[in-house]
Amino acid sequence: MINKLHLYDKIISPIVTEKSTSLSEQNKIVFKVPFNADKKNLKKNIEKIFKVNVIKINIINKQNRSKLVRGRKVKISGFKKAIITLKKGQNIDLTAGI
């Protein structure tokens, strides 16, 4: 049980946007991951949790930024996201939940 929880520590949540949905046609899934996540551990965890073959992982760091909301400056915290390319014919059903 503890080992299973350790696998889920490397995935915070899936990112479901219009752009990430269009990437799913190319066998790519987008996840929000912690700042200390690296490609090797992420690949092993995704393959164990979802039982798929991962071909490639691209990691993107989104920086902190400020935005105007109702005339006030609001700080939006940054995050790290991983774009995971799966083997052709495989997919992860994000609607089923983890």
C-alpha cells in the first residue's frame, strides 16, 4: 500500500485544456508534476500505474507570473508539467480517475 502511494507522489493532476485535448490525438497526455520530478522516475511510475509504454517525456517549467484581476495585481504560482508520449495505439482514460 505504501509503495503504491509513492508511485502517485510524482503525479499531481492531469491537465485538461483545449491544447492538451488536441495533443491526445498524437498519443500525448499532459500531467502536472511536482518540482522535484525527473524524467526517469516519472517514466517508471506512469508505466507501473497505467500499464502503458512511455516513448518520450517532455518537461516544461511554468514560471510565476502576475495578472490583473479586478484592478489588482494577483500572483499566479508556477508549476511543472510533463507531456508524456505513449506508444501508438495506447491511451490513458483520464475520465475514469486514478
